[in-house]
Amino acid sequence: MAGDFKLNASMMCADYGHLAREVEDLTEAGIDSFHIDIMDGRYVPNYAMSLNDMAFIANTTDKPLDVHLMVEHPSTHIDLFLKNLRKGDTIYIHPEAEYHPSTTMQRVINAGMVPGVAINPGTSVETIYEMLRIADKVLVMSVNPGNAGQMFLPYVGTKIDRLLELREKMHFELIWDGACSIDRILEYAPKGMDGFVLGTTILFGKNRGYADIIKDVRRMNKQSLDADTQNPNYGKKLPAR
């Protein structure tokens, strides 16, 4: 149903001095999953979370983990991640970072986990088209990967519209990652976006409780949907021009 979506906490933005408390507070606040960014300093010019960070969070919560591997040749180390995750957790890889991405994704599937594809702003949908047939989730980057707090790249909106069309026949979930503001959620949740990764734009460093923020996001989206349904043209196709 359009407007139903999951909220994922980008844990690279969390307070690492109190990581266990952060996980507990976000869980109690109603977050749907924890987004784990792993960076190797080669595929992207930055280092982020570690294997140990990921394993700690996996052992601290029953909520699912979405692990985003921004690394070169993920097949080389994929087993390290698989053995520290739980069945049902998600692993995203960037197809252009791998010689044989479908083989790596099959190893994720064989381990009982969810195979995902991550798409950079400069990566066209056509170049990863075949991967969409085996991916259960697609993480579309609305900023260049590697750092939090970047500006939204407007041309990604056209790509998201294209992926929303393909989702109907390819049967994958579509997740927004990067510069995720309330305006973006209110625009794309009604279009059918399945989830949003929340970082410093909305969730972290706001001097507000996580529960209040998450509640506000869902409330504002419901109000927006209710307003749309009152429009007499809601659900009608526009006439051809």
C-alpha cells in the first residue's frame, strides 16, 4: 500500500560512546531496522563502521540489520559478514565493485539472508538491470557514497521513478539512502517507496528523543495522505497531453 514504509537508522551517525544505549533507545522508539555502513577506504574515500560494530549491534537487538558494503570485491570477505549476521538480515553490494556480483549475491541467499543491490548516483539502472532479477532489495543512493551530511542530488529522482516502475515486475523493495528529509519522505512514500535510511538530516544530533522524531515522521506522512485522499482527483489519471 502506498504510504506504508520502514524507517532504518543509519548507525554511522550514532553516538559511539554510548552505542548500546543508542541501539536500545532506537529500538524502543520504533525504528524498523539498523543500517550498517561498511567502508574500506578504497571503494569510497572514507572508513566507517567495522565488522565488530556490526556484530555488536546484531547481538544487541532483535531488529533486522541492513548491511551496506561499500568495499572493493566484497566476495573476498563476504563470509566474515555472513557468519556474524542472522537469517533475514540484508546485505547490499555495489555490482560495479565485484567481478561476478551475481555469485556473491547467491552466497548471501544460500546463507539465508536477503540479497541487496546498492546503486550510486552515477550508476545507471540499465547497467544493473539483470541484478534486479535476483535482488530482494535495492538501495538507491541519493548522494555520493562515503560521507554523511551530503546534499541531495536532484537528478536521482528520475532514477527512483524508473526503479519504482521496474519494481512492479521485478518484485524488489526500494530503499532511499542519503539526505533523507521529511520533504523527500512526504513526496516519495506515497509513490510507493518501501523504506528510508535516516541519518543526520532527520534523526541524529537533533536534541530530541528518537521516539518523538519517528512518531512525527509517521504522523506527518499520514496527514499528507489523508489530505490527498480528500482531493476529488485523487487516484485519477491525468488526461493525455
